[in-house]
Amino acid sequence: MKTRWYSFEFKKAAVERAQTASSIPALSNELGVHYSQVYRWLRIFEELGVEGLQTHGRGARPSRTAEVPELVDPQRRIVELERKIGQQAVDMDFLERAFKRAKESRPSNGGTGATASTR
């Protein structure tokens, strides 16, 4: 598994949002970071302050910016989720009609409903 490095700005923004967030797991999901990482950053921030976020890590080296996930704009996220819900509604309507047509085109059994004997 590839180690991900987050910029100081990303960690600082995540900690600021986590301090007022109602749910750390929900926030971490939105940020694309495991919730334990957000809790770790909060602990470091409480113990060492802003400087701790900048220097804390293996060997106390500054954070790299190799893979920085983009902070999600809440309004853009809402639009994206509404689009997904709309697509799911279209898919459900299609499947509903397809099942209805399949049921209507099936030949009626006309029998009693019991299975035929194999003897």
C-alpha cells in the first residue's frame, strides 16, 4: 500500500473543520482520509500546536505534497450526490418497466400451480 503524504495546509484545514464537525468519520470520508488519521492530527494539534502539524511525522520532517486530495466544496458535493440520485431513479424506472414487460410476456401456466410428476 502506498504511503500518502498530506500538505501542512490540508492537515491544518482538516483540523480546523474537525474542531467544529459533528462527526469526525463523516468529515474524514468527505476528505478522503481515514478517520484515525484525522484523530491523530487533532491530537498532534492539541499537544504541539500548528507547528506540530508541520513537523510531525517520521523523523520529524515537514509534510510532503505528493498526493493531496482536493478539499470538497460542500455545494459541489451536494450537486454530485443529487445527480447520482437522479441517475439511480432513472435506472430504477427502467428496471421496473423491464420487469413488468418480462412478466407480461411470460406464458401463463394455466395449471394448478403444482409441479409435474417426474414418474
